Amino acid sequence: MSARERFFNKVQHNNNRDSSGIKSADAEVRAFSSRMDELAQQISMWFAGSGIEVTLSTRHLHDLSAVGYSLNSGICRYDITAIRLQNGDRSVRVLPEQLWNGTETGIVTLHVDVPGIRQVFYLSMAPETGWFIRRDYQNAKENAIMTEDRFFDAVDRLA
């Protein structure tokens, strides 16, 4: 291999390595957004015809967990779906918070607000599909796969 070929191979290798974090972060943001859309559809289906008001909105997230990947790329600023469930004076808010937090990806808070009581649960993206869920006082090691039953247990006070 000539010096010229080695030089351009090295350039190509370094360019791939330097931009891989940005491409990875961009792909993670897209996956997070897509999963939130899927979760919104699932929750909408679960509550269809129930009398519980389901409101989907767009949250303009300024995600400091992604800042290190490039301020110029815009990865740290993105729009993502948020969900609100309302039953009279009782509500549940499902709010995307940030892309990364330690070992967790796609961090979402689930706030249950009823008169005199506030509960918080944390969701994070499970590998492949679905979500993990845990209570606010539990650490990430205690994550459980969020099933329909676990979701309805978490929002039980909405009834």
C-alpha cells in the first residue's frame, strides 16, 4: 500500500470515528421520538371510549444529556410527543425528559396528580422494543418491563 493510500485510509477512518457519535446520537433521538409516538398510540388505544381524556402534544425538548455530541448539529434540541390523561381533577402526565441518564436511554417521567397526592414513575426505553418502568424511589437496577398491567397499576389513582 502506498503512502497516499495509507493517508486516505487514515482520513476515512478518523472521519468515520469522529462523526459516529453524532450519527449515533441522532439515531437515538429518532428512536426515542418514534417510541414516544408508539407509546402515545398504545395509551390512546387503551383509553379509547373510556371517558378518560387523552391529549397528545409536542414538547420542545432542550436535552442537555445530548449536548456533548455537538451544539451545531441541533441534536440537543428536538420535538417529541408528550401525553396527558385527564379524569376530572385527576391527571397523569407522561413527559419525555432526556435522551440519556447513566445507563438508561429515553428517560420519561410519569406524573400521577390527584388531589392531595403526587406520584412519580420513571420510564426508559427497553432494548429492542417497549419500556422499563420503576417508582421514583427505586434505582435503574429495579426496572421492570412495562406491561399493560404495570401501566394501569401505576395510573390506578386516575380512576
